[in-house]
Amino acid sequence: MSEPQERAGGIQVIDRAVCLMQALARYPHPVSLKVLAAECGLHASTAHRILAALGAHHWVDKPAEGYALGSALVRLAARARPAPRWREIALPILDALCETLGESVNLTVREGDEVVYVERSVPNRMMRVEQVIGTRAPLHVTSVGKILLGAEGATAISRYAERTGLLPMTKNTIRQTEALTEACLIAAQTGFAFDNEEAEIGVGCIGVLVRDADGVPVAGLSISSPIERRQDGWVTYLQEAAKKIEARL
């Protein structure tokens, strides 16, 4: 059997371990090695080694009938923070900012090398920018993504560039690692960033981060508008709105 190749940007053994644990979670009873190996496209010997390593840390248990999720996961689950209820927490603030400025306001979260749009508020006007909830965009073409990359430092930015190839979405997309590094580090220092028609021609964005009580970024807040209407003064409005969201987390 040919085992699956490592995905781009992935660590193969971790990907395989996650696959095995997700397979275990789909069954209400212990699962045999043969079934688990088949579900993840692995040789039985490979699956056995990974399951044994997980078992040593009690992430997987091995009753007589097969394998099951381990007791250590219960302790981890008890310490996990529930995902914020963004509609309840942030939407009233997004709506208020949208009403004040007459432009679209977006809330995004990071997933890997992308941001995902999880909430939005759009104005009642003919010419507007409207992001669809659930859509994704590469970090390097978004205002929020630049701040997130900048917060990780130059080495992480270089690795991101190598990993993704900085694929262009428009003629304005930053394609050079040095230029992206400079833009991202400035964004992290100032706390805000711009998207200058880098994701879509004719559209400009300004973004800031939303942080939890420990200062860890948990979301991004941005304003999207036709590029000719974008105003640098919106940064202050965004920062104030971000603080209001942070106070409700």
C-alpha cells in the first residue's frame, strides 16, 4: 500500500497521528488496528508505531478489543478555551462601526496560512465591498494577515514565503520576501496595516488585531471599501472597536 504524501507545510508524523485520533473519535467503541490503518491510508506497522507513541502519553488507550481515545484528552479538554461566540460578542460592534463609517466591517480568524471571514456588517449602499462569511484569503494579501505575520518575526515570515510561494491575487500582491517582511514588521510595530488592492483590484482595506486578556491575537478586525473611499483616519475607529470586542471576550 502506498502511504499518503506529506501535505505542503505539514509535519508528516503529526498529520498521521491526528488522522488516527480523528478516526478513533468517529467510533463509539474500540477500533482495530486494521480499520485505523485503512482509514488513514497507512501501513499497519506505521499506524502501530504512532498509536504506541500516543499510548505512552495516554492520548490513546488499548483495551483488549482494539484502540480508543485516552484519558489524557479529558484533562486537555477541560483546560481548552471554548471558541468565542463571535456573532454574540462582536456583531453589535461591527454593526455600529459600519453605521458610523458607511463601509463594510469584517471579523476574521487565522487558520494556518489563511484568514477566514467569520462575521461581517455591510452598509446599505450601492457601491460596497462585501465579503462572504466562510471565505478565505492568504495572509500576505490581507491587512490583518500582515500584522499576524509581523508579530511572528522575520524568520517566520521567510518560512511563510517559502511555504506558500507568495502566490499573486492581483498585480499589487507583494511577491518579494524582503518587501513582505518590511511591510509586516512595520504593521506589527504600528498595530495596523493596509491592503492596497492586493487581494482584489479596486478594493482597499485597513486592519487591526483583537487580542485576549493575555495579549494573544484571537481575531482581526478590518474595514473594506472601494480604494478611492478609504481613509487613513479609520484606524482610530478600528482600534476603538477592537478594544470594545476585547472587553467582551
